[in-house]
Amino acid sequence: MLEIQNLAAAIGDKPILRGIDLVVPKGEVHAIMGPNGSGKSTLSYVLSGRPGYDVTGGSATFDGQDLLEMEPEERAALGVFLAFQYPVELPGVGNANFLRTALNAQRRARGEAELDAPAFLKLARAEMKRLSMPDDMLKRNVNVGFSGGEKKRNEVLQMAILKPRIAILDETDSGLDIDALKIVAEGVNAQRGPDFSALVITHYQRLLDYIVPDRVHVLAGGRIIRSGGPELALELEANGYGAIVDAAA
Amino acid sequence: MSAALKTGVLDLAAEAFLARYEGLRARLTGDAALREQAAGLFRSAGLPGPREEAWRYTALRPLAEVRFAEPLTPVEDCADLLARLPAISAPRLVFVDGRFREDLSRVPECVAVRVGGPAFGGLADPAREALVALNTMLAEDGAEIAVADGVDAGTLMIASLGTSGAGRIGAFHPRHAITLGRGAKLTLVDVAIGEGVYLNNAVTSVRVAEDAALTHLRLQMESEAAFSIATIYAEVAARGTYDSFTLTLGARLSRAEIHARLAGPEAIAHLNAARLLRGVQHGDFTTVVRHDAPNCASRQTVKTVLAGKSRGVFQGKIEVARIAQKTDGYQMNQAMLLSPDAEMDSKPQLEIYADDVKCSHGATVGEIDPEQLFYLRSRGVPQEMARMMLIRAFLAEAIDGVAHDEGRAAMEAAIEAWWEQGL
């Protein structure tokens, strides 16, 4: 279970998050929606430990463990996964090597046995087939020369292989056409179960047609100003953010 | 005051080398007139100082401050060093402190090898390079390697083991010559390792005849207290290839200087390099590619990783003669600084006298990309491993170009071992 209490964070002197309260129970998928500049991406980066953000107050725990005290790699081994809005290119690092290194580093950190190359390839190929990814994407350098859709699929592939306990999807729908969106959504839905929860960050309601959330939260000005069921996303789509933001102000 | 003092140190060191020559000359074998001429050149030139353009970034003062002496007794036990030689399944010629050691060598069959004296070759230019004059004056041993026309000679390793023999700081000046006949092929794995303080000042002449191909894989893994100067002259005839790769990991002060001349049409030269330096290491890679015929191609990809207070130098000159139309020249020099105290100096130079040529060059200096580092860490890769992955990735573009599997594996293993020793 992810528990965020009164979380405040700043970039330099500029406060971005101004007291976030959010609980994502085990097995649930929550959506965070909000206008540009509301702090959506900052929330995802603070939870995953990206340098450059100062936590100025509050707490964030996963299954009772203090996330904010941990290094990014420790959070990953605990089961936190961030699907990047802009996946990073790694020239000179092969995708297969990257995935296997990451998986085995997490397994080592958890005291589990590492996967040898054949076992890893079997796993990777099965997941790639599910995501309609050609085998040669394992041989290519990480995200180098990938189209926008391929990069997002590669994020979902990493998630499928690393099997996190909570995935934070930061605008995974941005830049995707409808076919790619469906594939990505299916990839996320395939992970759903009692031990998987997700925080789906999105600007648009469209993604939530395919990944139906248990709860929807509206983030504006660094605070969650409203929460509700999946119907809240439809309301936002119909009326825009303006009405809700004004009502909360 | 300080300038005068600097000159003084270099002068004293040059005098010591000249005194050594006076003491040894009766015993030195090979072309006495050539040595005498080189001694004269060295006497007037001395060790190059910082005011000489070619040595602007590399000060020889640390070398000049060392008192070198002849190792009195040959080193018998070098099992530790031998064990560190890369695993290459090939014949090998082993030199210890610059002297050929038949007992440690396995001489190849399909290659003519002569040892037991310097192989002067004919390409070196003692008048232009003072350290080549020094080598010519004092060279005692070396290998003359010749591959006959049409022969594919496979792989040969030539290994230099440097020691502080019997507690004395040695200086040795190996002199090798490699000749490939028409259509001949050879991969030469050229390894330098060692322990303690010494000077290895090697000169190698390479002649590649028409349609021949030499792959020259250089692994400079000298002691981090040693001084290493390697000057290579390569001349490539029509449709011939000189494909060299220099891995620099060792030596307190090193300079690899390669002069490649493309003498016949459609000749090719690759002068690629990967370097990892740390502590107070200084590594200089200087290249001069001379296009003297049309339709030739030269490629240089130089990647440098600098940690601690290390300093990297790359000087790359491409000369295109008027006759050398349709020249295709490429030079890319990239450095990654792992510390704010590290320094990289780059000097690309193009001198083009032909009008229909394609010559490109570029240089970048950067650090580990924090976005890439975070991406890896967010996937669970610990910070140090992530840094290593990104450094390897940075070097990959250069090292992946080494087609020789054992040679590339040896380089990767050497980098791995270097990394494990810590920055």
C-alpha cells in the first residue's frame, strides 16, 4: 500500500507540491489527472527518487517503508516502478543487457537467485510477444532510434519483466496513437491483480477508457483538490479542468 | 627563473642519456652511423620542452626528474607479469625490460622473425622527433617481423614486460619493424605491462604493401608509475589497410604518437583509441595522418574517460596533399570527465591542399548524463554499476569496432580489471 501524507516538495526555492494526501491500497489502480504545471510529474519523480527535488515536508511510504529515505535503486528493488514520460536513450547499452542487469540487480537486492541468459531471454521474448514487439528490439540500444510508441512499449516491457508492486505511469499515453495506446493499456492490465497497484498520471481521460481506474484524483496547484470514482474522469473530459479548479479555490 | 630551471632539468636528463650512449656505444649492434647521426640530433634537440608545439600539452619534466640506470642483472622471475598478459591463443614474442626472452616466447612459423638487435625499419624520423632520436641512439633490441606476399599469418602477440629490475630504474628503447608483403594479413596484439618505475620508449615501423592488411591492437597497461612513449610510423600502399586500436590504461605519463601515411590509392588507416585515466595519470594520443594518394580513407574515433586529477591530450592532424583527391577523412574525439579536477586538451588540425575531399572532425567533452544515470537507477541498477554501464557504453562505439574477438575480449577484460581497482 502506498501512503502519502501532506507531501510537499520544491525545485530550488519554488514549491511544486503543497501537501499531497493520497492512499493507494494494494491491488488498486488510481488515476491522477490535472492541468499542465499542476505537479503531476514532480509527484512521480519525488516518489521514484529523482535527484533535483527537495522534499520540504510530509511522508511517503510503501508497505510501511519510508520511500523518501531510500536511493532510487532501493525503491526499485522494493517494487516501485516509474514509467517515464520521456524514456531516456542509452546509446551503447543493449536493451537485453539493460533489462537483465536491472532484473538481476533487483533480485540480488532482494536476496533472490539471478536469472541466467537463457531463462531471461525466454521471459523477455514471451513478454515482447504480448506487447507486439519484434525480437530485434532486444538487440537494439535502449530507446535509441525508437519511435515514440516503441519507447512507451519498451517502458511497459520493462514493467512486465521487472514485475513491480506499484507502477507509476507518467503520461504514458502522450504521443501514442490509438493502436499503441491499446497495446500499452493491455500491458498494464495484464499486470493487474491483488499484488499490483498503479498510479496512472494522465492529462487526458482517453487512457482511462482502457485502463479503468478504481479511483480518480484531480491534482491542481500542488494539491489534490478532488477525488472520486472513474466517472470523475468523464466529468473532467466534459467540463475541462477550469470548473473543478475554480470550485476548489 | 622557473623557465630556466625547467630547461635545466630537461638538459640534465638529456645529458644523462647521452652519457649512457657514450658508455654503451661499443656494445650496441646495428647501424652505427644511424646511431651516431641520431645522437647528434638528440644532442642538439634535447628532450622537447613545453615551448615546442607538438609537446605543448605534455610536459616531460616528471620523466626528466627520474635518474634512469641500466638494469644490472636481467630479471629472471616475471611469472606475475606473464600471468597478466591477455589470453590470446597465438604465438608471442616476449621482451623483458626491452630485451628479447626466447625462453618466454613462442616464435610463429609462418612469419619471418629476427630478434637480437634493433629493427630500425626505414620510416622513423629522428630529425623531427627527439624521442625517436633517443630511441635510435640507444635501441638494443626489437623484433623484425615480415609476412610474405599473400600469406595470412593470423595473430601474433608482442609483449613488453617492464620492471624496476634489481631495484634500479631502467630505461629501454625497443625498436620494431613490421613488413607485410602484397596481399598479406596479420593481426599484431601489442601489449605493454609492467611493475614499478621505468621508461619504455618504443619505436615501431610498419610497412603495408598493396592489398595487405595489418590489424594492430595495442594494449598499453603499463605500471601506473611508469613512463611510456610509443612512436609508430605506418606506411600503407595502394588498397592496403593499417587498422590500429590503442587502449590506454597505464603509465603515469604516456604518449602514443602514430604517423600514418597513405601512400597509394584506396589505402585505409584507422587510428582508433580508448583511454581510461585516473589519479595523476597523463595520457597523450597524437596522430598525424598524411593522405598522399587519391581515394584514401582515414578514420579516428578516440574516446577518453578521465577520473581524479588525470589529464588527457589528443592531437590529431590530417594532412591532405594536392594529389589526394577524393580523400575521406573522419576524426571524432570525445571525452568523459568523471571528476571536476580532470582535464582534457584537444587539438584537431586539418591541412588540406586538395580541393575535392571530405574531411570531418569533432570533439566533445562531457560528464555522465544525470538523466541516463537516474534512468538506470530507477530500474534497480545500483549507482556504481550504473556509472560503469554508462562508461562502457561511452567506450563501446570505439571498442565494438575491434573485429578481432580475442583482442576485443582482452580489452574488455582489461577495462573490467581497471574498473575493479577503483577510481
